[in-house]
Amino acid sequence: MGFGEWILDSEWHRDAQTGKLRYEMDAVKRQLRRRREASRTVERSLEELQHENDELKLYLASVLRLLVGKGIATDEEIRAMVAAVDGEDGTEDGRYTGPMPPEG
């Protein structure tokens, strides 16, 4: 067995390789931990947005029912207004990205 083979087969070399592998595994674990934390942050943000959306829908449904119930507006008038407002931001897509309240 030559010197090179002896070094590659030595306990010192195995320890060095093991240390290198441990370092790389720790780096991968840290990276996975950061990704998991980022994923949790995104998940929390989505949950908050869903809660806000649900709350907005609740208030909107209540206001619309109140308007119709008091005879202030009819379903048809509300639908016509929704269609008009939908196009105000330049795109009829079931969304509104214009100012609240409208300017002017």
C-alpha cells in the first residue's frame, strides 16, 4: 500500500470526510428550516387575507341586504352599478382596482 492509498484509507481521512458531510448536512438543514419558516409566513399571510376577505364579504352582504330591505336600491340597480364600476378601472374582469371612494 502506497502513501496515497494509506492516506485515503486512514482514519484521519474518514474523519475529515465525515466532518465535511456533517457540515454539508447542517447547511442543508439550515436551508430547509429557512424555507419552512418562509412557508409558514406565507401561510399566515394567506390566512390573514382570507379572514379579511371573509369579513369584507360579510359586511358587503349586510349592507346590500340593508339597502334592498329598506327599498333604497333593488337587486337590478345593484347589479347595474357593479357592472358600471367593474369597467371603471379599464377592465371588466369582476374586480375593481380603482380608488376608494371614486375621485371626482
